[in-house]
Amino acid sequence: MIEIPDGLAASLREYGEESARALLAELPGRAARFLERWDLRVAGPSMHGRVSLVLPVTRADGTPAVLKLQQVDEETAGEWLALRTWDGDGAARLLAHDEATGTLLLERLRPGTQLASLPDGRAAVRVLAGVLARLSAVPAPPGLRRLGDVLADTLAALPGALAGPVDEEGRRLLRECVAAVREVADEPGDRLLHWDLHYENVLAARREPWLAIDPKPLAGDPGFELLPALWNRFDPAEVRWRFDLLTEALGLDRERARAWTLGRVLQSGVWEAEDGETRLDPERTFIGWTLLAR
């Protein structure tokens, strides 16, 4: 029997979608099916993300790997394609996949320590910047979500967000972010973006010191990648330093990167407003106003 961690079970039950709860019921059988299909042996206790089950496994030839089981949605549908495109350059290698179920067999990164554990915050930012630069240098393959469409969806949802209960400061920030991102909206870019590269999605490995995992891929401008590095391990005194380092490491035009980062602040703010929040996240709000002040 495959152990389903209590944390994953609780997360899937609370996810709010029938498909997530259905996945919980399907996971034991799906795991058994792919263990047999790919001739894998479970090699340790189950791990999990918010909505995915991750099993350490050993392949028939003795190679360590991980089996990742998840539901297919707009964020996970292209994960296999992004990992195949990077082919281990800055990210964990894809060993096998099943597109219909979103099931992935991945290189196991050992020791697997998260970059978040690095005590020197500036050193962690430099590592993250280097990984981002490698990943976003690659052209996006056909078939991924595109940043232009994501922005269009955000702008379409904005009137409803502004009409909601969010306070005046939040509405003002959203309007300022819209004005900034409209300046670059006609050039959404074509790079392969990870979209969720923060300090817990970069792991220590033997093949290379640090490698990315868990992309939510998108085709677009690398400036849209920067917000997680500014927001996670948040330090208000470091926002400008981090932004300058990231734009330099990725070779980005600073004003374009600023506009696309504000577009990401806008997206997050619209989601919060749609959820009925009266006050937008104070840390992302600080980042937004800091960048708007140039």
C-alpha cells in the first residue's frame, strides 16, 4: 500500500475542487500502476507538495529517481514539456512522463536540501539569480501558456477586483500596476519561464550544486519571473538590492523588468481581491510601491 501523507490528504480535501478530491481517491491505484509500468521500487517514505504526491523510487537499473503524481491543470499541464526542454540544464531531469495524468518520473536530487536553508540571504539570492538566468535563456517550446494570455485574463478580471472589498490603498496600487504593465503588454516575450522559482524550489544536488524543481511553465518575458525572489524570505531593506541583482544577472532591461514585475504584483492582487480580501498582501504591496517609486 502507498502511504498518502496526512498533510496531502488535508490539502486535497480543502482545495475546493472536485478534481482534487477525486485525485486523493485515485492516488494509491495510480501510484501502483506507474510503479509497475516503469518498473520502479519505492525507496523511502512518501513526500508531498500542496497537491502532489512524491515517491522516492529506484529504477530497475538501480538509478534513484522520484515519482511525482498530480492532477493536470493549467499550471501542471506543461511541466513535462518545460523539463524536457531544459534537459537538465539548471533543472532536474525528466526521465519519463505520462501526459494524460501529469505523472512524472524525475531525477532524484541528493542531498536535496532547499536553497531556503542557506543562512546567508544574499548568497541565496545570487544562487537563485544564476538558476533563473539559465532557465530563462531558453526559448519556450510551442504548446505552453503564454504571458500575453495570462495578462489579458488578469486585465479582464480587474474591474471585478476593483469593485470588491479591497481598501483604497489596494485599489490605488492595482491601478498603478496596470499603468506600468500596459507599457510593455504588446511585447510579452518568448522565453521559457519557470513562473514559481523561489528558495524552496531550488535543491542542492550532486550533478550540480543547485537545480530547480516544480516549474509552472509559461512562455514570456523573464521580468515576470522576479517577484518570488523578492517576496520569499522577504526583507524590506533588500528589495531594491535584489531587484538590481536579478535584472543584472538575467541581462534584463531594468524598466521592462520593473513593468513586468509590477504586472506580477497586479496578478497576485487581483487574485486576492477576487478572494474577498480587504487588504492586499503587505509584503507584495511594499514591493509594488518600492518599484513604482523607481
